[in-house]
Amino acid sequence: MKIKPIYIVLILSITGLLFALANTPKISTYELVDDQAQNANDDYDKMMDVLTHQRCMNCHPSDNIPKQGDDSHPHYFGMARGKDDHGFEATNCNTCHQSENNLNSGVPGAPHWALAPASMAWEGLTREEIAERLLDKNMNGNRSHDELVKHMTEDDLVLWAWQPGVHANGEQRTVPPVSKEDFKKAVENWFANGAVIPSK
């Protein structure tokens, strides 16, 4: 029986395709997992670079005393946590700190200026311990992952870190080492990928 030319072409095409597939370099599943893990670690590192910066850490003290400046010295005037994280009646945070930076006095400001709740004290903790506390609903104000993302990427007080204004002497306050947009992306990606804390 004579084979028609069209079938010969078809057979040769299929044979060539199978040969090509057999010789195509394979992408290891382990390499893909490693790449994903590396990306997640990068997001984690960017997020933690911000959370451990003075602009955030000064308002997350472990001794109930707010800190000031890049050297994180204790707040002047004997300020302390007081009632509802807003200081005391005679020295309430909002006596000086308004809803925006005061360009004349150099006093920083943002909406609902206050210390972070005592349960979110980060001062002196490792990055891993901060992440654990961040994710613990008993410590984070009973926030879900979605609520944490919203808080960290939309809250005006958090985002103030990138618009901290100037000191009374006119010197610009430092900002976190990661841009605001990169921080937001890192937070969103880290939570989207399961909020995994890298092993020590």
C-alpha cells in the first residue's frame, strides 16, 4: 500500500515535535519554588526595613515612652503613653501634634496622632518577633490580613513616614529606606503569598 505524501508530512511533523519536546530544557519545580521563596523574602525584607525605621519605631515603644528624632531619644516634656495611647490630660499628644506637619514650629503631625497600642510594642524586638506580633490577632487589634494590608498601605499616620516634615532647626527628617510605593507593593505581595516569616 502506497502512503500518501500528506501522511508522510504529518508523520515527520509529529516526529519532529516529539523530538523537540524531548530535548527542551526542563524547569525544575524546586527552582520555581526557590524563586518564589526569594521573592517573598525580598518583600518581607522591604516591609521590615520600613517597620524597623525610626519613623515607625519611635511610635512603637516598649517602655510606653514615645521616642523622637533619628537617634530615638525619649520624647521631651516627660511624655508617656497615658490614657488611650494619647498621653495625659495636661500633656495630650494632640496639644502639639495636629493633623498635619506644622511648618512653623517643626512639630510633626498626621491624622489620629498617637502611640501604637502597647500590644504592638516593637522596640527591642527582632524582625521575626515584630512580624509574629503583627500577625497575631491577640496583639494587632484583631485585624485580619486584609485589614492589616489596608492599615499599612492606606492609613495616613503610617504613610506620614514618607512626609515627616522638618525639625525645628529646619533639618529634614529622614524617611524609610524603601519608597512608599515599593513598601505598599511589598506589603501586598507578602500577604498575598501567605505572610510567611522566613526561617531564622
